[in-house]
Amino acid sequence: MFSTLSERSSNPSELDKTLANHLDIAVAIIIVILALLNAPRAIARFANHSERFRGHALRYVSLRHRPPISTNADSMQLHSGPEKFAVNSKIDDSSEVCSTALRALPAPPLQATRNTASNSAFGGQQPVHIPMLSSPVLPVTGILSCPVHAEYTVGRLLLMAAYAAMVFYCGFYRSNPFSQPTRAGWVVASQIPFVYIFASKNNVLGTLVGVGYEKLNYLHRFIGRLVVVGANVHAIGHVYGWSVAGNLSTKLAQPFIRWGLVALACVDLLGIGSTQFVRSKSYNFFIITHLLGSLVLLFAACYHRPACVPYVAAACVFYGLDHLIRIAKTRITTATLRPIPELGLTRVEIPSLNSGWRAGQHVRLRVLSTGMGFFGLTEVHPFTIANVERTEEGMVLMCKKVGRWTTKMYELSSAEKYCERGSEAGKSVRVMVEGPYGGIGNTVMSSYSGALFVVGGSGITFALSAVQELVRSENDRGVRVIDIVWGIRSAKSLIPMVQLFASLVEQSTLARLRISVFYTRASMGSSHGMYLPPGVTLSPGRLDAAKFLDDVVTSTQNGRGATGVFVGVCGPPALAMEVGGIVRTFDAHRRKMVGGIGLHNEVFGW
């Protein structure tokens, strides 16, 4: 490579093109290496027949058997009702009395439960367990996974630094960016395909390395910023040179230069519109500038320099393929919105979609109702699917009221009156659902011997879908220990979930399932007694993830042939950082004896 560069250094234009091509080749080699590291886990996942067609497209399938797990409106209380119940713990809360109906779910016969599981898409085959890369090379991955700031870990920062080093090497090798600004233009053009690839929801590179698009979005932002810097260096360098030569007006009159300025304006607009400040203040402006800027940029780059056509063509292929797949994965259907005031969220039920996703995956939801307002109709938001597939109620989403859009959806769901039974009738609306996306990649949770889910607030949706899937896939050699640790602000947030928790514990016949709930809001006012079902506990104070991980590892290690412990986290970034630190510093000997500990963070901070 270096001899080739020396031979071509006499021709700056040829050297610029060669360096740009070598940069793309180097990035491709890194991607291939990461894909090869992920290959064993991908093969193990798709070797399991039940995993081959899940997690790709939403659909409806007829149910041969009545599922033993249900999260419909009857089994999960959504509001205050006429029948009172009590929980086996005293709860003090300053808010109004939470008198909620609770009718015991009839537990299906044990034999029926096992038969249903064995005949479903989840059972009948023990999945092959391939540990996460963090297990065999713990000392290295433990350091790489250490958080530095927000979503950035040591590993991500090193990857970004290496990427930047390659870009700067190609930009500065035997070149002065101000006296020879053409080099910067070539480097920018070479990065156009990667900016579009890492921005796509159906990410080809993410599929190869086994992670969702949301886990790679930081690379899209980082490479995009490098492109912004490179494009401005390229433009400023030329303008400076033309100004010194005294032919600035002549150059600016040429059409291809004007198209270059159009491309520069698009790049700068994309850069400014994607800043955290703009996204938080005006998300619609961010979306509009991205849609228009990304399209105009491609045309402007081609008219600016025909040499950009191959790079633009590659970007168009991936960009077009992504949108075609997104159209194919989009469903327009009817959903029922129900408010859950105790949790401050809206429950979205979509009975026409009951299959096609895996635990931990999310969908992008658009509510097609005038009640959302004009801009609300244009917005799409991601929500984690809160239940397992192939159930009678179909897909269930729980959307926490945290912003303008989700607040409008909550108000829309609350506008409906009560039906004759005294329960919330629900608001029927048309919705556009796109997905599924993300999730746990090529990890097969049922291949582990133990599982711990540490969640906060609305993060319970991830734990619900995951535990339902584990309970349905129970077998003699599968998961033996399952713990859910849920942190909430107010104890009354537990009330709508009691019935579902009781059903989960009842259905877990082979694995020990425990659900521990912690509330942090100071208690005051009168006491309201309630009876919690066996296996569910409620305690004041903050949750202690280290204690529960130690207990799960001990319980899992007591069995024979342990294949590791899966730890899933969903909640605020601070919770994910805390649990990640606990997993990294866990005793190495016990980790090895239990078969390793795999960690998955499900935190939306992008």
C-alpha cells in the first residue's frame, strides 16, 4: 500500500483518490472482523428453528392454543374500579386512595401449560448457548465497557479515535489542507456511504455485527461531524486560494462551484440541525432539515464533481433499500388506547398484530388521529414492546407520559368514558406501526441458566416481554432462576401490575421467578393494606442490584451445567451505568463457575 502511495504521490489528484479508496477499504476490513466475531452467535441463534422467522416483520397468526399468559385489560387492571383488594404490605401515599379491582386469574392446568409451550414457537428445542464476547475476554471487555460520559464507553471512544485517526491520516498525508484542499473533498466524498448506512433503521452493518441501529447511531453522528468539518475545510481552502489569486468571482460563477456551495449548505444545515440543543428544542425542525438536506446533498455532490457519483450511488443503494424495507415493515391498523394513571402512561393494544417480534425489540409508532394535533400526526416515536408474541390481546405498548406528544396521547386515551362494566372503554384510533427493531441481537436468553432484569419506571416493559418469553420457553435444561427488580417512585404504581405479576409467577413451573419492587417516594398520609401474591415483594428504598446479582449467581451455580447468567437493564442512563459497573466488578472466579455473565442495556438516549 505504501509503495503504491509513493508511486502516485507525484500526481496529487490520483493520490487523493487512492487514499480515499484505501480509507473505505480499511473501514470495510474492520466491519468484516467484527462480523466474524459475531458469526458464532448468529449461527447458534438461527440454528434454532424458532428463532429464524422472529424479529423481522410484524404479522397476525391464528392461535391454535389459548396462551397461558395474558396481559389483556381483564388480567391487568388499568384504573380504579368498584372491587377493592388488599396487598400484603402497608403502603402510605399522599395521593388519593387506590382502590383497584383484582380478580384472581384461574391458573391453567400444569400439563396444559407445558404442552402449550412445547408446541409453540418457543419450545421443543434446547438452544445452543454461545457466551457473549465479554465472557471469554473479560479483562479487555471490562475496560472497554467502562462508561466515560453519557452513552460513550471506553470502547466507543477508542473506536471513534481510531476512525478519526484514519480520516486525518488520509487528509494530511503529504498534503496541506489549505494549500491543497481537494484532498479534504475526496475524504468527505468517501464517507458519504457510511453516514447514510449508519443512519438507516434497517442497518446492514448492524445485522452483520449483531446490534440494533440505535446502538450504532453514535457512529452516524460522529462520522457526520467529520464530514461537516471536512466539507468546510475543503470549501474554505478553495475560497482562500481563489481570493489570494484574485479570481474568486470568476470561480463562483462556474456551475459546478455553485453546486458545491449548495452541498456545503446542506452539510452545515444537517450539522446544525442535529445538535442536541436543536433536537431537544424542535424535533420537527431536526426531522425536516435531515430529510431535505440529505436528499439535496446527494444531487448537489454529483453535480459538483462527477467523481462523487460512485459514492453517492452506494449511499443511494443503502438509503433506498432501508426505506423499501421500512415500507414493507410498516402496518396501518386499529389500536385501543387506555390510560394507566397509577403509572402515568398510555397502554396501546394492537390485536391485529400478534407475532413477528422478539423480547426487547421496539416499534416506531405514529398515531393517525386529529386529537394529536397537526405536528403530532407527523411524529414517530419508538416504544419497547411490552409483551410476548402469540397472545390473544396482540401487541401491547406502554407509552410513558414524558413529553408533548406522549402527553397528548395520554389525554386522548383519557377522553373516553367508562363502559357498562365500570372499566375504561378505551379509545380506538388508527395507528401506523413500523418495526420491529433493536432488541438483544443474536443473544438467545433461553440458553442461559439464570436471568436478572433490573428496570426502572416504564422500563418494566422490557422485563415483561423477556420474562414472558422465558416462562413460555421453559424446559428441563433452560433457565432455572429469574429475578425482576423494579424501581418505581410511588408504591401505587405497582397496583396495575399485580395481576400480571401473579400470572407470571403462577405460570413459571420449572424456573424460580421472583419479582421485587422498590419505591422511593416518601410515604405520608393514611395506610392502605394490600395483599401481594406469593413471589412478589414490595419494599421502600432504592434497589440494590449487587445483592440481587449475587443471589441469582448463587442460585444458578447450585445447579449442574450452568450456562451463565443474563442481566438485562432498562431504565434511566444512571441505572444502566450502575448495573454495568456491578457486572464488570463481579468476582471473576464466581463468574467463571456460573458460565459467565452477559449484560444487555436497553436505554434510549440517542
